[in-house]
Amino acid sequence: MTSHQTTQTMKPATAAKKLGVYLEATPAEFQEGVVSRAELTALQADPPEWLQELRRNGPHPRPVVAAKLGVSIAGLARGGVTEALTTEQIEALKTENPDWLRRERSTQAEVRKESVRIKEKNAERTAKRS
């Protein structure tokens, strides 16, 4: 019996998400086709110029914008940021540092502290049981 191996493919939206780029800013041939796992691996290992440019200057998808600003995706929405932003726009927001951004960064810092506290508490419980 021979094993029949099919090539795994993904939609362009999934591939763009894995590459950390905004789908609508990618070339038409990327948006209109399907991407195999091998192609995705090749894009990650040796990104073409268009991918390097998108990663460097954007526009960036919301998860990347949120990470660059140090806030959650929900925090972006609360701040009124619903569209993709370029690196230049992100830097301008950081410089401007509006009230909503300061609040969301503070909230995110609290969430991180609480996550660390819970993780440490769970580690202590596990250590006591051992």
C-alpha cells in the first residue's frame, strides 16, 4: 500500500496572518491564489522584497499594530483604531501619546502583572503537591 500525500494549502488570509502582514496590502497574485506549507516556509525563510517592505513599513494588521503600541486589540478598538496603520502612523501615535493610549498601556501592564502572579501561584501549588 502506498501512502498518498496531498500538499497542504491555506487561504491567502491565513498565510498573511501567519506572515504578520495585512492581506489587502499584499500583491494580487498572493491574494488570489492559495499558499502551500512549503511556499509559506520559503516566504518565512527568504522573504521577497514586497514582504520585507510590508513588515518594515506596513500597513500592519491590527495584531501587529497592537503589539507595536503595547496594547490589546480590544484596546485599539476602544481607542478608535479600526484600520491597518503604517509604521509611520504608529510612530506618530507613540509620539502623540493620546489619553486612550496611556490608559490602554496601563491596562495592558496590569493584565501582564496579573498573568505573572497567577502563573507563579500555580507554580507554587504544583511545587507543594510534589
